[in-house]
Amino acid sequence: MAGPLGEFQLIGRFFDRGPARKALLGIGDDCALLGAPACGEGLAIATDMLVGGRHVFDDVEPEALGHKGLAVNLSDLAAMGARPLAFTLALALPQADEAWLRGFSRGMFALADRFDCELIGGDTTRGPLNVCITVIGQVPAGSALRRDGAQPGDDLWVSGELGAAAFAVAERQAGRPLPADHPARVRLDRPEPRVALGLALRHLARAAIDVSDGLAGDLGHLLERSRVGARLVWPAVPVAPALRGLPGARRMQLALAGGDDYELLFAAAPENRVAIEALGPRLGLQLSRIGAFDAGDSMRLVDERDRPIAFEGHGFDHFA
Ligand SMILES: Nc1ncnc2c1ncn2[C@@H]1O[C@H](COP(=O)(O)OP(=O)(O)OP(=O)(O)O)[C@@H](O)[C@H]1O
Ligand SMILES: Cc1ncc(C[n+]2csc(CCOP(=O)(O)O)c2C)c(N)n1
Ligand SMILES: [Mg+2]
């Protein structure tokens, strides 16, 4: 078909995949319609946006952007122990480029289909690159993994490895962009939302948060909400292999304050230690016990002999 791609053509071609499967009504009306959840089930709802030049480089590969826009939202559902159900997509694009849209929708729907999460609506406009997704998930009432449930004496755990994505951002900013297949670039471009871990933790963890702003910052949010303190044992923190050759202070900065990790940080009673250790191999995911919660009101970074380590870093903040 000749001529420029219009707004409604664009939606029909790249985002409308026909009659809704999970929603009562999907794309094409003034609202989507979702059936009310069964008795005893609640809805978990979260919104995260990715802004060109701020959350992603403006030349980000469209397929990676489609993946990441949804992945950072699914990560919030994972951190809550919620099962993905549906999502909306608000999209601002500088121009309607068919090849770009094909890549973007391919990356987004590949991830959506893996988690059976259905696109039910959204909004499309011309403007500076912005992908804003709202996800809706389902969680039995009372079993959501909130930020406020950690107790003194609980173990502090984290999934995966930290710092790789921040390393990829730093290398690009220093004029040394990593190739797209470098493990650190893959972590930056295609974070894997830890949905299966979140579901498995519903009955094992007392509190959880996903690490988007850096471990130190997000642990701070958990401590504040739970009104507890924590000891964080630096040698136990799983640092991404890409950071191995770097000076110690730089590794610490990237792993604790770099951000964009999308791993789960969680609190669990020591009696659940064996069950949590068994989860790792089942999910093919490293789970590290990196400290413990206490009756304090802040994070103390220590070495393996409990001696304090100085750390100046803080979590990512768009306005600080
Ligand atoms: N503009 C806003 N209006 C209403 N609530 C907001 C707004 N911005 C953020 N919030 C709420 O503030 C809380 C903290 O938001 P924040 O974005 O820090 O969490 P997050 O999405 O888990 O982290 P991240 O965005 O780093 O992945 C959430 O409950 C969020 O819904
Ligand atoms: C081009 C570019 N510049 C900087 C970064 C780093 N970065 C951006 S947002 C964010 C935290 C999560 O944001 P939010 O709290 O809004 O979800 C981080 C660590 C990046 N990935 N790409
Ligand atoms: Mg957010």
C-alpha cells in the first residue's frame, strides 16, 4: 500500500491482533473490558515508562525497546508475586516507520506471548520517543509480596547478578559502545522479568522489590516501608562477570548503585532457606543470600568479617 502510514492503520497493522482472548473486549473501543477477578483474587496494576535519551538511547534497536518496555513492567508484577494478565501501551513516536514498528511489535509480543499477557488497548501519538506500559496481573488476596513485610532476623536475598546493564550504559557514554551480543548489552537491552521466581516466592518470602534503581537504593525503599535495617555483606553480592576486571570502587558503584538490573530483592525467614536454595536450580536462576534484616533503620555495608565498608552511592533518581 502506497502513502504514509496513518495512526489507525499503524494500530491495526502492528498492535491489533484480532478479537481479545483474555479480555471481554480488547483493542478498538473507548475502553477495554476485563472480567472481574474470581472471588479471593485481586488485581495488581503497575505503570512504567521508557523515555528516549533517558531510559534508553535514542537509537535503541526497536525489537529491544519493545521487549524492554514490557519487561520492566512485568518485573513489577514479578516483584509483587502477581501473574501477568494484560497490558496497555501508550506510545509516542517521532515518526511512523514501518520497519521500526515491525521490530518493536515483534520484540514486545514475543515477550507478551511467553507470559500470556494480552495487549488490550493504549494510545498512539507523534512525539519524542516514549513507551509507557501499564500491566495488570492477578494475585490471590493476601499473598502479594509487598515492600513492607520484612522483619528483623529475616534473610536478605537477591536473584541473578548485578551491574551488567549499568556497565553497558557507562561504556557507551564513555564512547566505547559494547557490541549488541555482549552479555552486558543483552542484560541492558533484554532484561528477563523474574515472573516465575515471584510466583514461587509468594509462600516463601515476606517482602520483595525489583531492582531498577540499584540495589542500595531499592533496598532502602524496602527498609523504609518495612521500618527495619539491614546488613549487606559486600563479598556475598553477585557481581556480573563483565565487571570483573574493574577497580573495586567502580565495581561496587555499578553493582550497588548502577540500576537497570530487574532482579528481585527479597526478605525471607531463615526457616525457608533450604526451600529457597532449592528454587534456584529449578528456575535456572542464581539466588544469593547477601545479608540479613535487623532492628535498625538503614543499610550497613560490611565485609565477610562484619567490618563496615564505606559506600557513598545512592539509588537512581531522575530529579536528584
Ligand atoms: N505520577 C505518579 N502518580 C501517582 N503515583 C505515582 C506516580 N509516579 C510514581 N507513583 C507511585 O509511586 C510508587 C513508587 O514508584 P516507582 O516508580 O519508584 O516504583 P517502581 O515502578 O517499582 O520503580 P521503577 O520505576 O524504578 O521501576 C509506586 O507506588 C508508583 O505507583
Ligand atoms: C540512555 C540511558 N541513560 C541512563 C540509563 C540508566 N537508567 C535510566 S533509568 C534508570 C532507573 C530506572 O528508571 P525508572 O525509575 O524511571 O524506572 C537507569 C538505571 C539507561 N539505561 N540508558
Ligand atoms: Mg516506576
